[in-house]
Amino acid sequence: MYRAGELRKELTPAEKKLWAYLRGDKLNGVNFRRQHALGNFIVDFVSIKRKLVIELDGGQHLEQAEYDIERSKYLEAQGYKVIRFWNNQVENDVNGVVRAIEFALKGDSIK
């Protein structure tokens, strides 16, 4: 999908920072893709094998909360677990975000 490829070239600073921890199977040997199309949606990061979607939200997501809810419902209906972090969480505590992703990969719930 053309848009996904375009987005891969235009990562936000938070996406770049988290991608450094996810790329190359660095996180417990789990393969993640970035800016990947699932149905009609492009997700920030996904492990297809582990059925985990990671979304990073900036200020624009406050205005599109309804869209994000519908998108999460669709992804969950496809069997994916969706976890979200604010960009500033990644910027200020990337290690905490990575730990939360590790818990999600183990099947522990994130609240």
C-alpha cells in the first residue's frame, strides 16, 4: 500500500525512538512491522505472529477519538490486541513503554 510506504519514510520522533527498540526482532525475538496495513487501516507497529498492535498517539488523537475506537474495534475483531501510548510517554519513559509491551506479549493485561 502506497500510503504505508510513505508513512514509513515519515516517522514521528516518538515512532523513531520506539522503532529502535522493536526493529530487527530486538524485543524478545518478536518481529514487528511499522506502518503496516491491516484491512483499511495503517497501524504504527504490529507483530503479525503475536497479533499485537501498538499505536502511538499525539495531540491529533484527542480530536479523532471516535475514529480510534472504531479502528480498535475492527482490529480486535480480527484477533489483534491493541495497546496505545501517548507520544510523550515514549519520549519521556521509553523503557516503561517497552516493559508494558513486554507484558502485553506475555499476555498480561495493560491498564
